[in-house]
Amino acid sequence: MTENVLPGHGRAVWLMVAVTLMWSTAGVVTRHLELARSFEVTFWRSFFMLLSLCVILPALQGRALLLTVRRGGLALWISGLCWSVMFTAFMVAILLIPVASVLVTMAIGPLLTALLARGFIGHPIAPRTWCAIALAGVGIGWMYGAEISGLSFTGVAVALCVPMAAAVNWVLVQHSQRHGHAVDLVPAVLLGAALSALATLPLAWPFQASAHDLLLLALLGLVQLAIPCVLVVYCARVLKAPEIALLGLLEVIFGIALAWVGAGERPAPAVLMGGALVIGALVFNELLAWKEQQ
């Protein structure tokens, strides 16, 4: 997929729906692993993602990929580090606390991005976004307040690293673009996969994954990460930011449903209510932003 064959708007919307469906499979798949645990799960998923991208990206970009990595500068490497934190923290968190709790926590990423953008690059926050941040805060507080006794504190802290790293990444991208140094997110994702695999390799040893586990983790690396991460970068060149944010919320809905149906992991009422507040706040904010852009 090159610049000359970017999808039209309607096709980009359906591609984003497919992307969120692929992203949402991580929870249900990890619940069916036999022996692989914690950092080994993270290592193999990142490793197989790296292998997949090493095939996919050169086929799409050719030698331009290597040139982009060489000339990307510090911003590209920081973005890659952010991606690696997201890849690693997500898998560790999903093995420590329920899938629904991780996904709802990740959903606050756009609001954290707005706060960081306000603090570090002076990007103004609209009144509607302040309202959404307050409502989402109530939802997160409700969810964790009711479930805190049964949740791992480490799992919650690790889950929060995902939206924080995402927020830092997007603020970095905005800052670089303002100064005429656009960050290419495609090689940044590749760097993220490499850094995640390297960081978790020592912690994953000795390997215990069965052949069954390796097959599932290879599917995660290719189908749940590599393919959708490439597709979303191209969709972002067609769809507006509010559209991406709204469609991205489908990951929360799909992920909770798949874990419920496919692994019997029924979300607690407090998670559903708190999650509804968070998602409602995001929908409210992004719909108004979309109308303003129209």
C-alpha cells in the first residue's frame, strides 16, 4: 500500500473496524495459553511481530525504509521507545488483571494526550474536552474503586503505562511536525517491536512455551499487531483524528466481548459502568470535535 493507492474514506472506515477487531483478540488468545507466562508471552509476541514487519514493510517501502530509519533522528527513536513500552506493558498487564480493566484504562489515552499537549506544547484544551476528562476520571475511579481489593496494584500500574506512553508518543509526533520534522510511524512501530523483544528476552528466559503457545503467539504477532499497526498508519492519512479516536473505541467493546464469550471472563458490573462513562466521555468529545471540523 503506497501513497498512490491509499484507501478511500469509506474503505478506510471499514479497515479501521477490522483493525480494532484484530487488536481486540489479544485478551481472549492469551487466556488459552498453556505454559507461556508474563515476559515470555511479551517476548514472543514482539518477536513474531518483528519478523512479520521485516517481511511486510520492505515489500511496501523497499529501501526507503532503511533510509527513513537512518535519517529519523532522536524523535523516531523516542517514538519507537514509546511503542515498545505500549507493546510490553499491554501484555504484562493483561496477564495480571482482567482484560476489561486493561482495555478501559487504555481508552483514556486520547484524554491524557490532550493534557500532555496542553502542558508541553501549549495546545489549548476545549471546554468539551475538560468535561470529557472529568467524566472519564469519574469512570476510572468508579471502576478501580469498586474492584481495587481484587486487583493487582502492579497490574493496574503497568496498565496505566500504556495510555501514558501513547500520549507521550502522539505529543512527540505533534511537536516534531510543528518544527518541520515529521515522524514516520511505520518504522517507529518496527523499532518498537525490536526494542520490546530485546528488553524482554533476558526476563523471558528460560523459555517454557509449548508448540501450541508459540502458534498462538505467532498469530498475535502477525494478526493482532503487525498487520493492524501498518493498516492504522495508512488509515490515519485518510481519516481525521476524531474519526480514528471514535473507531478505536471499538477495540474496548470487541475485546471485552471476545474475552467474555471466548474465555468466560465476565466483566464486573463496576467495570461495565465505569467503562461506559469513559467511552461515553470519549464519544461525546470526539463527536463534537468532528462536528467542529465539518
